Amino acid sequence: MTVALSRRASDVRVIGLISLAHGSSHFFHLVLPPMFPWLKDAFALSYAELGLLMSVFFVVSCMAQAASGFLVDRIGARPVLFGGIGLLILAALVYSQSNGYAMLLMGAVIAGCGNGIFHPVDYTLINHKVSPPNLPYAYSMHGVTGYLGWAAAPAFMVAIAQFSDWRIAFLSAALLEACIFGVLWLNRNYLVDNVKERHEDAHASNQASNPGVVQESAFAFLKLTAVWLCWIFFFFSMASTSSLQSFSPSALLKIYELPVNVGNYYLTLLALGSAAGVLVGGYLAAKLHSPERIVSSFLSITIILCLLLATGFISLQAIPIIFCALGFGYGVIAPSRDLLVKLATPKGVAGRVYGIVYSGIDLGAAVGPFIFGFFMDAGLPKALFMGIALFQLMIIPTVFRVRNVGAPLESLAK
């Protein structure tokens, strides 16, 4: 009984620390888009140029994510985590001192490098330091804090920019991230990742499955169909989400004549709805063991909601409700999505698999705003919501294929 309680307490501490780090990463996804109206006026930028900033951020993050997965498997998760947080602090400082578009691009590159480390670090630590029965709940809490980071950023940045200016908002973001760095540093002993033990477990597992067979190369996992199906899932998922986050306030202004600052607060509602949805999604994933049905059902709902927004006929009172419902749907999907990735992950290569799979998030987030920035400049705001619905529709076939080629879900519950 005492051992079980001790293990549970350790799980809770590890999940809390990793989730805090993950929340800070998602916070930095949205420190820039809420400042678009201020930056547009300060430097006379177009929507396409603003969208390109996010594209640069996520392209760099994509490359960093793929590379950091190998680094995590080689030197461990903890040093990579602290390096990434340090880069996010530096990026916010560069944003705050920007004197033109070039410095904003520099900040986006630095922030992308910092952001790219989080998913390989987070999921490696979760999968190796949290007991298997608590994994669905770990994924759920990890997702909740990510959405809370998204929820906090627009409200935090806009409030400070309105009462002071956009430079002070970025400086405040740097200070907040420094505080999070301090908390993690004080609890660094809980974030130790035994790389040697992971490699030995992987070797033993390979020998047990294939006795006498020479161990495959470090890139052998790239041959797995399930890995690339998960990558496609993440690509289209984040292409739609990042486009919504980047341009929905401006699109709502053009379609419904809603002030941009109100649209930014709707992004906070979207993220809060997602946080609530992740809690429900974690429970459903743990109880139903049917991630493909959960994902397809709730994606169908979010597709319908996006198409409703594109009509231009929704009442102003219904728009915040729709954003909450959209967020809730995205949140419910998240734990089941993470279980699908778990299905696709061989033992001992978690960092590499999560690095590659989650690079789909960053590439999707780079492509989405870049494409829809041109639609916004062309005066086609309704295309934003229709395009997002199309991207979400393209996800549904992938989840059933992953389920068919992955390991039995019952093994996750053992």
C-alpha cells in the first residue's frame, strides 16, 4: 500500500512538472498572434507577412523537434528541456526589442528552436516515469495545461498591451517563462531520465521479439506506416488550429464586424473549452479504449461548427458558444490522439518517434497561416473557416488506419 501511494505521488509530481513545461510551450505559440494588430500598425505589415512569422516559427520548430528527439534519446530529456526554455526566454526578449520585420523573424527563429524540444521531452518523460495505468490521465493533464497555455496567452498579452504597450507585453512573457524555469530547476531531480536503462530495455525487447537478429538502425522506425499516419493526423490538425488562432479575430471582424480585441478573447474561450474537453477526453480514452471512434465523432462536430461560422449568418451571441464548443471538441480528441501515437511507438525510441510525429504539428502550423494569410489579404475571410473544416475532414481516415496497424489497445491498460 505504501509503495503504491509513493508511486502515485511520484506520478503526480512528474505529471505536474511536465505539464507546467508543456503549458509554457503552448503559451509561446500565442504570444505573437495576439500582437498582430499592434505589429501591423507599428511596422506597416500585411497579413501575409504576419502569417509568414508564424510559418517561420513552426518550420524551425519542426526541424528542431525532429532533431531533438534523437538528442533526447542520446543525452536525456532534462538538459534538452532546460535549453528549450532558455531559448523561449531569449525569443521574448528579442520580440520586445524589435525595430523591424527582420528582428521579428529572428525572434520567430529562436522561439521555434525553443518550442521544438517540448514534445519529445514531455512524452519521453511521461512514458518512462509514469506508471502505465496512469498514462491516459497523464496525457489528459498534459493536454489540459497546453490548452491553458493557449488560453492564457491572448488574455495576458492583449491586457498588458492595452494598458502599456506591446513591448512590455513581450518583456512580461519573458519574465513569466523565467519563473517557470525556476520552478522546474528547483524540482529538477524529478526530471531525471535514465537513458542507459531505456536503451537496455529497448535492446532486451528487440532480442525477445527477434532472437538472434541484429538490431536495426536508429532510423528503422521510419518504415512503420503507423508513424506516418500519425504524422498526417498531426499535420492537418495543427494546420487548422493554428490558422484559427492566427486569423479568426480578423475574420470575425470582416464577417461579423466584431472588434479584434473581442475576437482575441474568443481564442481564450476556445482554449478554455479545450482544457475542459481534455479532461473529458482523458476519461473517455481510459474507459472506452476506442480512440478512433472518439476522434471521428468529435471531429465531425467541429467540422459542422466551422461551416456554420463560414455562413456569416450566426448571431453574435452564439459565436462565443461556438468557440467554446470547438475548443471542447478539440480537447476531447487530444488524449485519444496521444494513445494512437503510443500504439505506433516501439520500445526505446520514444524520443525519435515523438520528434518525427510531432514535427507534423509544426509543419502544419507553418503551412496553415501562410496559406490563409493570402486569403485574408484577398478579402476572403469565410475561406478561413471552410478551409479549416476541409483540413479536419482529411484527418478522419488516418485514425482508423492507425488503429488497424497498431498494437492492441488493451496492452496499454496493463
